[in-house]
Amino acid sequence: MKLVGVEFVVVSAAWDAHHTMIPYFGTQIFDIALAPAPLPFDNYQLHVWVWRHNPSGIFTKFNPRVSCL
């Protein structure tokens, strides 16, 4: 295994209790992910492909150059 990216996950109920805006990192706004997939709770996610170039962009959800196989 080799680390190629990072995914930040924020529980939306906890975040929304104290904030009116969606979380962001710099100028990048997190994606909204609703339960049940892939997690059993509503959340905000940010994908960052730091150690493997993603031709689709550094903050996109999937990287065509990465496989779990």
C-alpha cells in the first residue's frame, strides 16, 4: 500500500450546529455526502490527491490513476 491522497470528513450535524456555511479549505468548498453511502451519517468531504497526480484535478472525488486492486 502507498498513500496517494487524503480525504477529510466532517460530520454535518456537528458542523451545522455551530456554522452557517459549508466547511472549506482555503478556497475549496467541501462536497456534501448524504447517508447511507458511503458513510452511515450525513457529512462533508474533501478529497485531496497530494502524492499522486490526478488529471481530473487535485480536489476531485476520484482519481483515474488510482486503483484499489
